[in-house]
Amino acid sequence: MRSLRSVLYYLGVILIAFSVLQAAPLCVSAIYRETVDFPMRIYFIPAAISLLLGLGLVLPMHPSRMTAAMSMVVGTLGWLALSLLGAVPYWLALDISYLDALFEAVSGFTTTGATLFTGLQWLPKSILFWRALTQWLGGLGIFSLFLFIVRASGARHSLLGAEAHKASMERFSPGVFSSLRILWAVYGGLTLACGIVLWLEGLTPFDAIAHALTTISTGGFSTRDASIAYFAQNGYPHATAIEYTVLAFMFLGGTSFLVHWHVLRWRWRSVWRNRELRVWVLWLVIATGLMVVGGRALATNAGWHLHIRQSLFHVVSIATTTGFTLSDFPGTWMVPAAQVTFLALMLIGGCIGSTAGGLKVYRMAVLGNVMRFRLRSIRAHRNETLSLRLGARPLDDHEVHRTIAVVVAWLGFLFLGWIVTTLLTQLDGWQALSGITSSLGNVGPSFIELGAFRSIGIPAKLVYIVAMLAGRLEILPILVCFSRRTWR
């Protein structure tokens, strides 16, 4: 019972903070004079519900000390509650079912970027901004922003673990609050820089802001149906520069923010010694090479520069789990080499400590070193002492076990989701695999045609919603919720 009181209290704190966020799209609606045909209640209703529920949970509850299990429960319930409330504006404003609205909200907060919406350029600006804002908030984790209002440092540290339990990382500074402040300062600075550059390259201020929010967060929601390809298709004079700008900031979003912090402090030796960064860059280069060579027939008509640029753009977009595209993803690029390469990119994802999804490059490096250590131990002499390391950093058993646990849970959920979606839909095995991998990895695009994706049916949509949440929380917190020991 004591655990339940703490869970409800901190869930209420998050709901109160969330209610304030509805003021942002409401301001956009007022700026673009949408409030006549698009009444204020669309944002006032979810804000009121969130505030009242939050106060109802906070006022009568007296929280106890947070544990790791309790923080994971708060994390799971918090993401679910905010997704349920975040769907209300879509449901009230657009002619769609609540399930489709929930799908869009979950896709936004988890930075997946899969969408059921069409005619984006005709949607109200406030709705487009809300879509972009949900991805920006979800990029670093919803809790990492809301934890500024949690006064108890122990609770703040535990709640942050609900989203940052995935792997041990070096902190920006010894204090949790100062680390959060630095993290959001870097995140906000990169977002501002991206928006300014896109604006200077010819985007409208609104489009520049919306795409900056969804690029750094590696979310991939665009204000146009054609995604980033829209700007070249409609004759923007700096369309190529826009593509390279988005590509660069996607890469920055998928790179650990500790690397950015080291760069800002001129710690180049720390940057060079970052084994994950080196593996990450090498992986992107190899994947791009495979794409260029495998799809070389496309260069005959498009030209080599365009082919290489599009190959690099799509590799970075999928590897960072952003999901922006420059062409018809399931059609033009589905040569065999692209299919295999993109599926591997979806599985691995970006770096630990970034906004990207997937299993993470760090974990792949850890598993590779575990295998290498095992092979060395087989060949080693009886008196030889070996240590498991990642570069110069020793790996303890706890970190290895945590990595293996997440990978096993991730792959188990992937296999189960693949089987279920194959049974529930008319998708073939390859399409179903790409769909569940994209949802679990928070990627967005898949090998499913857009029309088929929108008509997959209610059961499959529910599976994808659960998969997006599970992928963002990395499954273990969801499993903890179903343990009876958690609630004792």
C-alpha cells in the first residue's frame, strides 16, 4: 500500500506539470487566429483533466522513499497517462477515432514518428506544433523535464532511473539536478541552432521550428506529407542545403549528449576515446557503403551525387530512428541490400545517452566484447588473467547482466510482436517484421505501404502502441509493473 501511495503521488506531480504544456499549442492557435473555428476547449479540456487528476493524487498522498522498482512503475504509468491525455486534442480537433488519436500521441511522445494522418499541410498549425512538441519532450524523456519540480533529490534520482536505467553512463556533473540542467541546455541549444539554420535556408519560421523540434529529438514528424522531400519537390532554392542540415542534426541527435558536452568543453581526448562513438561512425559508413553499392542501379538516372546523398540521408535517418525520408521509402529503396541494411539499422539504433531508439550501439559493443572475451578465455593459458573491458573502461558483471537482460527482453518482445501482427493482419512476414521492429525501435518508417499501414486494424494498432511504449521504456519497467513484489 505504501508503494502505491508513492506511485500515485509522483504520477500526480507529473500530471500537474503536464497540464501547463497545453498553453503552448493554445498560444500557437491564437497567433494563427485558429480559435474561431478551432475553439480553446480542445486544449483546455485535457489541461483541466490533467490538473484535476494531478491535484487529486498529490494532495491526499504522502510519498515514501522511492525504490528502483517503484520509479519504473511511475515511469510506465506516467508515459501511458500522458499519452492518453496527449491524444485528446487530436480526437477533439480532427475527424478520427480516439484509438487513432492515441496512436499519434504515443508515436509522438516515444519519438517513433509513425503517423496515421494525411494532408498534414492542411492541418491547424496548433495541431502540427503539438505533434512536434510531443516529440521534443519525449526526446530526452518526459520525466527528465518534469523532474525539475520534484524537490526531493533522492526521488529525483530514482525517477530519472525510470528512463535512464538502460546503461551506466558518465554524468555531466555529480548532482542530478545540475546534470539535467546541462542536458537540457545542450538539447535546447542544438534545437535553436537547427531552427535558425533551417530558417536561413528558406523555411518559414513555423516550419523551421517544427522541424528543429523533431530533428534533434530524432522523432521525424514533419509538417508535410512528403517529409523532407517536399522542399526539393516544390522548388526551394536551398533544398539540398536543407537536406544536409537535417542530416547533420539527426546525427547530432543520435550521438550521446556526453560527446556534445565534451566537445563544448574542448575535451577532444575524451571524444576520441569514446568507443561507442567510433563504432557508431564506422557503422554508418559501412551501412552507407552497402546502400550505395547495393542500389547503384538507381544512380544511372538520378546521378551519383543524388544517389549517395539520399543513401547517406536514409541511413542516418533510420540509424538515429528519426524517420525522415527523401523518397517513397517502401517503394524506391526496397532493393534487397536496402531491406537487410535498414532492418539492421532499425534493430541497432543510435547511441546511449542520445534521443535515438533501438537496442543502442553501446549494447552491441558490449555483447561483441563479451563474445571476444569468451573466445580469449577459451584460448588463454591456465594462469593467464583476463578482464572484460570496453576500450579502456572495465565492464563489471552488473553492467553485462543488465545489457543481456535488456537485449533478451527486447528480442523476445520483437519475436512475439512479429508473430502476433502476422496473425492479426494481411501483412506478409517481412512487412510484419519491419513493422514491429520499427515500432519497438521507435523508428517510424517500415516496409509497409502507407495505405496498408493505415488499414491494419484495431488489434494491430494496439500491438504497435504497446510496442512503441515498450521500446521507449526498454521493456523492463513494463515487466516490473506485473510483478507482485513491486506492489508490496
